[in-house]
Amino acid sequence: MIRKLHQPFVCLAALLATGSAVAQAATTGTVEAGLLHHSLSDGFGTWNQQFVRGSLRTSDATVWNADLVNARQFGAHGTLVVGGVSHVFNEDWYGSLAGSHGSSFFYPQARADAVINRKLGAARDVVATVGVTAVNAHDGHRDRSLLLGLSWYLPNAWVLQGGTRINRSNPGGVMANVKYVAATWGYDKQQYVALRYDMGEEAYQYIGAGSADLLVNFRSNVISGTWRKWLAPTYGFQLRAEAYHNPFYDRRGLEAALFKEF
């Protein structure tokens, strides 16, 4: 159940977390607002979201962030509240903590994430990532997962990423592991273009509030593309397309947002 919509996009998040760009350090915060619409096959209807995201840099090393999401999925309404902090410890180490709470069956009742990153090599152009996640669902299901990843910062503004999330779901002790690869190109204050592909297993997924509305132990894959474009030094837009497939339905859709930096 770990893989859900509206998770931070790994490629762009990794770029922003390093704080390596001079322009990034000059930005105090960001406010972003947008809409999402996805269509599902096999009579599963549509998904719609409205969201507001924000970040605030309180020092050269620390950035706080928060999301508020209003969503309608599988015919039900729900909200999601997310809060977190990223911190650069020194020139080699940086990490983040995040927590969230959802009000409906399709969001976790509680989720906590902790991630630590280490720059490697003489040029510090490779970043190793280790993270842990704990998810408690509204009906008592629990997920505990380990994230392992590598990011390679190449010349000419390219970043390549790959990794795996090893997940154990209870009750039942079901293993549901996911692998991902991603590529990002771009420059801060100009544009970023990113592609990502995930494939693996899901232990369970809720498609309704009843005990019978549960998909169990299946494979799925998702491909997504993100374009973040600055129209001026302090504002711009972001578009994100996503295509998801499992044995029960397909999901296709677009997210559009405007952002303002200050």
C-alpha cells in the first residue's frame, strides 16, 4: 500500500534537497497550488484533487515544508495533511523527516518517513539514500518499509536515479517490493524535466470503505513525467502526467500547478 498518489517526486526532491545551487540558497520559501484529474478504467470513476504546498527556509541548512490536499477518489471524499523538514548537516550528509495524516480510507491514517543521504566520491557526484517508512491504515493494516537508492549527478545538468523499496505489510507478513528508475534534466530558475518508472508488488489497496473493497497481493507499474518551468525568476508552473496499471484497472491523468517563490 506504500505507493500512493501525491508522494513527493523523487527526482526533483533530490535536486532541491542538496541545496547546491546558489539560487536555491537565496530562496526563502515557495507556495504552490494546483489541481489533479485522473480517469480510471473498468468503472472505477475519476480522481480529483485540489492542493496547496508550501516550503520555508529558516536557515541555509534547514527547509520546512507542508501540504494540504482535498481529494475525491473511488466515490469518497478525503483530506491529507503533510508536514516535514529537510536539513543539510555538512558538505556530505543531508536528510529529511516527514509525517502525514489522512481522513479517508484511501489515505493512511498515519505515515512517518525518515531519510538520510550521503554524498560519495571525490567529486561528490553520487548520493546514496537510505530511508524508513511506517504506515498505519484506518482498518489496522500496517506497512513498514526500507528505501535504498542511488543518485548520480552527471555533467550537462543530468541526474540519474535508481532504487528499491522493500515493504512488509501486516497482518499476514506480506512482502511487497517496488523498484524505480528516474532521470532528470534541467537548471534551477529555468526548468526541470523528469521521467520516472516504478514497478513491483502491492500488498493491498482500498477501493472502498467496506471490507470487501480491498485489492490484495498484486503487481502494478506506474510511469510519470514532470515539467517544472520558471516563467520569471520567482514564479512558474508545473505539469505532471501519470499512467498507472494493475490487473484490475488503469489510471491516467494530469496534475497542473502554479508556484511562487519569495
